[in-house]
Amino acid sequence: MANPASCRVAEKAGFSLEGTMRSALLHADGWHDEHLHALVRGDI
């Protein structure tokens, strides 16, 4: 996980980790995974 602080912010805001999209983001140093967080009305 390249940015654990960002994931903590999402979780503290009530968002759940839905999954990891493998090689979803292209950066200068290559492909990176992206975590997908979601907040569904029924989860609140």
C-alpha cells in the first residue's frame, strides 16, 4: 500500500474497502494498484 494514510482517512470517514484494482494507475515508475473504498447508504 503506497498511501496508508489515505486509506485510514477513508475508513475513519465511514468508507469500506471494497477491493484492490491491480495495476490500475500508471505512474512514471510503472503500474500501481489502486484501493477502492465505497460508502453505501445502507452501511450508515
